[in-house]
Amino acid sequence: MKKLSTVLILVLISCEVFAQQGAMYREYMKPYTTYPFSDPDPVPAVPKLYPYFRFDGFTREAVQKEWKVVELENDYIKVMIMPEIGGKVWTAYDKINKEYFLYNNEVVKFRDIAMRGPWVSGGIEANYGIIGHTPNSATPVDYKVMTRENGSVSCVVSVLDLLTRTRWVLDINLEKDRAYFTTQSYWFNQTGVEQPYYTWMNAGIPAGDDLQFLYPGSHYIGHDGSAHTWPLDAQGRDLSLYSENGFDGSKSYHVLGVYSRYFGALWKARDYGMIRYSYRGDKPGKKIFLWAQSEEGKIWEDLLTDHSGQYVEIQSGRLYNQNVDQSSKTPFKQIGLIPYTDESWKEYWYPFGNIGGFTHANTAGAFNIKLQGTALYIALSPVKEFKGDMVLLGADGDEIYREEIVVSPLRSLEKRVTLPENARLRFIQLGDDRIDLAGNDQKKLSRPVSSPEGFDTGSYYGLYLLGRDYANFRKYRLAEETIGASLKENGFFVPSLVEMAKIKYFKMEYDSAFRYAKKALSIDTYDGDANYYYALSASGTGRFYDALDGYEVAALDSRNRNAAYTRLSHLYLKKNDLDKAGEYAMRALDNRHRNMDALRVLYVIARLEHDEAAMNEMESRIERLNPLSHFMRFERYLRTGSEKDKTDFTSLIRNEMPLETYLEMAIWYYELGRTDESVTLLKLAPGNALATYWLSFLSDREEDTDRYFEQAEKMSLDYVFPFREESAMMLEQLQQERPSWRLNYLLALIHSFRGNNHKADSLLNATGVDYAPYYVMKARVGEQGGMAAKLGYLDKATDLAPEQWRYQVMYGNLLEKSGEAGKAVGMLEKLYRRNPDNYVAGLALIKLLMKQGAYPRAEEVLSRIRILPFEGATDGHKYFRQTKLMLAYKAYKKGQYEKALRKTGESETWPEHLGVGKPYEDMIDRDLQHTLRMYVYRKLGDREQEEKYRVLLPGKPLSESDLEQEIRQISFREDEYLF
């Protein structure tokens, strides 16, 4: 090969030199200024959130609180993790450039952002389950810190997601000689049914006018699936530049359309940035979230931090967008996590700098590559040491140039090469890492971003797709209605029959589920999904051989084979047929080698057969997937019975709701016929009424059954929210033998969650109960007695728990609906006087005052209330605007024109204490103010001013009566939580 003339410039950044010490970790307590959350909701949540509960207490008053910090560190970067705050990566620090490359919030400031309320900004949070910030984002998770054989260090965080009964495990790993850290996800559906599928990594980075988003793409889509051009929008604004997003409200850009494996950010003024990299198939979703740059978004800077400044979010997802209902009418629908399957993927996070810009990234580092004619410029910010040849390759893989280079992490390298004439450079190879220099035009994808004209979402197939997605959004009532509409259009459409079988199974209507699946099989006897849910519902109705038949035929279908074999292993193990159970578990494992359930079944069988070699093999495979496996530590304790192994097991179950971990494990053993193991687990679990009822149910000695039942009957039911179908079965059987209103209440909670309100209502039939949530549930699901009965139930609840403000707000709202608004206002007035910091109660009072026409009093309350809003909340300002405008209108009607103009002007202000920032001017609708001023000036005889405001209106002015009605409608639509 012809030798080329080259110019080599090696630039080493001036910095402190670190002797390589390898990777290390430490755990310590660190004090943070903290704005805590409080006030858990004792009322069973709506089905989408149940069995979790919200926290509604937030404060402007800071305290000093120590938080557990896990720190991973090597010579190049430092990563901080907060296991007591969702296990999130709190921040990451570049020791070479002395920069944080993730947003570093210097305070812990909880605000109402997540589905359960509290959330803090910054770092990286992992989200799994359903759309929204994970239910565990602000509470403790299980974790374990370790040094691995290769010298790297890991903090493994994990928790059981109760919404889906799936377990997620996140291994945050730092290698000894790399300037990146990785997050390795393992997510397993350990249930026999399909579960909602949602997982996004949410990273916070500092905002700034020099910030550029490094997001290759041709389009972005919204949460609703609507597509728009990227990076230039229809107005020619470059949306990849933070500074050009100074319009409209907060923004979510899900970027797609160009093949790439990375995204990141560059702060141009500092020539510094960060990258997130993965295999594209692992994470095709790429999102940017920006708060509005008007006051509407700026208020969140103060709400979420003290002095750390504004942040933006860059996010990676398994799907293209974080889809809401409307997205299901576009190509961007929802999928489910099928039974007994796992998902695993790895992501790299690293800083870069001092390369004069950015063009490419991979696991070697970040590059800035420019080719002008034959002049090639390469700048590299490496993330690992490399000593070897840099090879330039043509499109066909032919070598153009080769030269040895030596680089070390985060010390930038610049290189200039003169290429031969007519060279067609395509790749740059550094060891195993290759950069593809194909431009975005070459990597542009043909994937459709809109649905074809003529596709009917109201057809039986369209309705099926919508209903399927509703189920995967946990909107079960809508799912059942929509699938029912599909079957009304075509009663023989097999996918809708199967989907209805799934819904009926969820509702614990197993006979109905069996009938729908059976009808599907009468149309196609080999349909895999129909066979699987036929077998599942057969098990629920005691049809053992129908279950075997269904699973065996379902296994002909590759989609259902793994789950079918896993269920067959369960059936046979419950019959104590270890050979067949082991055979089917092995088949499941052959089909899906990371099937955690099959691995656990095989371990139990090996223990029962005293097969040490098989036990060791299964243990190794389980802990490779989940180093934090509670199952393995419990099994060790079972074998030894030692206090050390018991402590090793129990001490690492340190999440917010440890009981649920014990219960999930105990129920798994019970379903396999291993009652002794279940009892052992529940004896180790924290005391709880539900767990103690389970002990009563599982005990084989009558005296133990009686003792545990009596204990459970005396235990508190506060925050006991059963949700599993196995618990429903247990409660039903106990109730048949030992009738109790408490058993019926807990069973009613499960039925209400699963959409069986009629059944729930029938269970709540006791009298003389002295437990307030019992009556709240009766008011919620009651079908007899109408409004009067519901009022009676809430009156009873408030009598039993007068300190619980939520019951009074519910009662007041119901009183108003029943025509007793005066009584409702009186109740909420007293409540708010006692609790002036409770802005939820204050808003409820203001709303009732407005409905009563008591606008002067509403104005008074609005002047004092201090609202800490939830994301997307606007009620505070809507109530303010309506109140001021109505006072202005009433003054106008009384001829008090100066007051009318003053109040109209006040309605256009945006008081910060109402928790809503002022949006951009072009987003504010002032038509009502213009109309009112027009009428005032007409009465004053000022034709010039009258005309001034008339021409500002888009059409014919409203009549005075219509104007009044429009003012009354301002707050008609109440705020809803976004996710």
C-alpha cells in the first residue's frame, strides 16, 4: 500500500495525573438539605395505581437529613447512587475534566411529579411497568454492592413492581479502566399472564443556551403518536438547540427516523458533552423532555431545586414513544410483556470533551470527524485505553491507511490525515470498535410514521387493537368495553375472543374466560394464544386435563412455548411428579435460557432430590442474572437453618414494602405445592393482617390455624391492599370457614381493583364496623340506596376518622352534588381553617365557593393559599381567573366600571403562589377579558377603547349572557395527573 504523508497532533489535556488505582466502592451517609414528603393516602387507590398509595404531603420547609449513598469510583469518573431514593444514579462526575456529566441536584426536593406523588430531579432513574415515573422512584429499593472478578464494581438495585408483579434488576457497573459506567437491566415477568410493557431510562442533564441535543433523526413523535419533522420544524427552528425551543409549553420529543446507537448532549461553550450508547435493538426509543422556557416552566426550577439550575431530560426506551391512548390510533401502539419472559439490555454512559464539536460515538468514545476533499480531521475523546492501529477502510472494507496510536481515557487525541485521491473512506476501525461514516441521509429509515388513509379504527380489527392497548395501559374497563364492541362487529374474530378471555381471567371470572378461549379454539384449534389462555382458565376452574391439553398444544406455537412449558412444570411439581416437572422446566429453559422461573423450579427439584451438582449449576445461573436473588438466599437458609443465613436473607430485603417480597415468594412456593416453604417465609415476614391470614390458611394444625386467624383479626388493616388472585382464593376459603367482615373487606378490595364492583358491593354487607376505609369503599362501589346511602357512608367515615381530611373533601364534594352545597362549604371552611397549609383542601373549598357564587370569599382564599402543584396542574390559576372575571362581570352589571376594569386586569396576572407560571403571550387566551372591556367602555361611551378591544376578538363578540356562561366554564374541566 502506498505510504501517505501525515500530520499528527497529539493533545493531552492539562490535568491532575492519577496513578491507576482500579475501581472501588464505598457506602456512607451524606447529609442533604431535604424537602420531605408525607401524608400517605389510606384510601385504596384507583385501579391504575392500586395496590400502591399516593403521598400528598409536600413542604416548602427544608430539614437536614442523612441519606445512604453508594459511590463507585475509578481514576476517571465517580458515580453516586441513592438506594433510598429509588436506587437512582444521583449524579456522575468526570474527574479528568472536573465536570458533572449528569445533573447534580444539591438538594433532595420532593415534588408531586410521579404517579405516587414524590419525585426528585437529576441523575438517572430506571422506570419499568406502566407509563410514568416508577412507583418506587422516591422510596427505598433492595440493593447490593460488590466487587466482581474482573475488578469492576457494581451496585445492583432491584424491586418487585406490584403493578405488574414483575421484578426488575439494574446492575450499575464501573470497570477499573474505563471512563464510562454501564447500566445492565434484567426485567422478568414471573406471572402466567401478559403484563403491561413500559421501560425508560430517564437521565437529567443541565439546561443551557449553548446546549445541543445530539439526536440523529428525521422526525419526532409525541406521546399521542403524531409525527413532526426533526430537527427543523415547520417554522425552520432547529429543535436540537435548547435556545431555539423558546416557544409554546413544555415539550416531549421522541426522535426517530435515522439509524443510530447513541444520543447525548453537547455544551458548545465548554466544548463538553455526554453520551448514552447501546445496541440499537436494545433501546430504539430516544426522548427529550424540556420544561417550557417561559415562567410556566421556570417555576419548576425553584420547585425542584434550590441553586442547581434548570435541567432537561434525555431518555432511552424499548419502544419508540411513551404512548398514551391516542397513540393507539397511529402506528405507535402498545405491546405486552408475555408470560415468563425476560428482557435484558446494556447501556453505556460517559462524558467527552475538548474535541471541538461532535459527530460520532461508540464504546471507544466520542468523535469529531470532518472530511473536506482529501483532508481528514479526527478528534477523539476516548473512554478506554487503546494502543494499536487506527485503520481507515473503504466502503468494501479495503484498507486505505493504518497507523499506531496510543490513547488513554478522557485525554483527547487529534489527528489529520491526507487521503489519496479518489479514496472512498467509509469506516474507521480502532480494535473491535468501528465508526461508520455513512451520513444521516444514508442511514435514514423508511419506517412509516402515520397510519394509512382509510384504516378504520372503529372496525372490529381496529377496536381489537385499541382494546388490547387499553388492557396494557391497565385501563381494564375500557378494554372490556372496546373488545366487546369488536366482538359485536365480528363475534368470530379469534384475537378479540382471546383478548376477552384474558380480561375475564384478570377479573377472576375463570368460567367466562374458559368459554371465550374455547370459542376461539372452535374456530382455530391450533391458535397458540387461545390454547394458552384456555389452559390457564382451565387451571382456574379445576380442569386439570384440559389444562394439560391446552398447554401442550400451545407449545406448538413458538410465542407460547416457553410459558406453556413453565406452566406444565408447575402443574406437575404441584402433583409432586418431579420427573415431569423437571423435564418441562428444562424444556422451558431450552426455549428461553434466562427464564428465572424455570431456573428456580429446577433448583427446588434438585434440592428435593439432593442433587448438589444441579443445585450448584442453577445457583450460578440464577445469581448471574440476579446477584440480589432473594430466592437463592432463602434457599440457603432453608438448607442450613443458620442465623447467619437467615440474616443474609432478611437483611437485603430493604425496600419500602418488604412484606410484598415475602408474600410473592410464599405464594410462588404455595402454587408449586410447597406449603412448608411458604409458611417458613411468612414467619420471617413483617407482621401484617394479610400475611397472618395466609399463615392461618396454610397451617396444617388446627391450633395454629385458630391462633393465626385470631391474631389477624386483631391487626390493623391500614395500608393493607391485597391485589393478587391467589389472595382472593385464600380469603374466599377462609371466609367460608370463618365469616368475618374483615375478610370480606379485603376480598372486596381485590374485586374492586379488578373491575367487579357489583361483587365488591355484595361483600360489604356488615353493620357496626368501626373502620373508616370500609365505608369509603362502600360509598365508592355501592349500587344500592343512591346518593343518600353514599352520603351516609361518608358521614360515618368522617365520624370514625375526623382527623382524615380526605374523607371530608370526598364528603363535601358529594354533598354539593346532592344539592347541599351550603353544608359542604361549611364543612370545608372548618377543615381549611384547621389546616391552612393543605392546598388540596383549599382548592376543594374554592371550587365549591365558586359553584355557590361566593366569589368574594373565593378571592379571599385564593389570596392566601400556597400551592405546591403537580406536573401539568393549572387549577389554581383557572380558579383565580374565573373568580376575578366573575367579580369583574358582576361589577360591570352593577355599573361599577372602574372596579370591573381593575378586576379584569387582575385576572390577567399570574401570582406565583398559585403554582402556575405564566406561559408565553401567544399562548394566553384573553378573549373574555377583551370582550368584558369592550362592554365596559361601551357603557362609558369611550368608542375608541371599545373598538380597540372589539378588533382584538377573533369573531363576533359574545353576548353578555354568553360571556357570563363562558366565565363560569373556565374551571369546568379539572386537572388530571399526566401519567
